[in-house]
Amino acid sequence: MVEHIVDASEPRGRVEIQVGAGHRRRWSNEVKGRIVAESYAPGAVVSEVARRHCISPQHLFVWRKAARAGMLSLPADGTPCSFRW
């Protein structure tokens, strides 16, 4: 027995397709450092910090690893990043 039938005659929502090369954002080391510092704040959740800045948690973990390896410096004052996309 079919309980749900889709009516294909009704218009659907708009779908946007982007063609061509996507634009990559360029993050300065200062901004990266502030975002990483924010992720190390007491009570911070990495996925929430990443979501706030429109990056994947995996991306933020790579930046955190770079900071631990000394390849990315964190701000001395510890102020969180207020920059958001």
C-alpha cells in the first residue's frame, strides 16, 4: 500500500548550481591564530567554533596542530576572533 505519493506537477523549490572554480578563502595567520585561540578557551567546543567561522572542524584541527608544532602563533593577549563570514 502506498502511503505517500509525490505530486510532480507542482513547482519545486529553487536549486542553484555553481559552475566553474570555486573561490577559496585566504585566512591570514593572525586570523587563524585568533580562531585557534578561541577553540582553546575554557568550555569551547571545536565544532561550534568552526561552525561560527564557516570552516570545517577538520580544518580547525589542522590549524591547531600547526599551532602546537610552532608553525602558527596564537595572539599574546588571548582575545577571541570576532571575524566571521
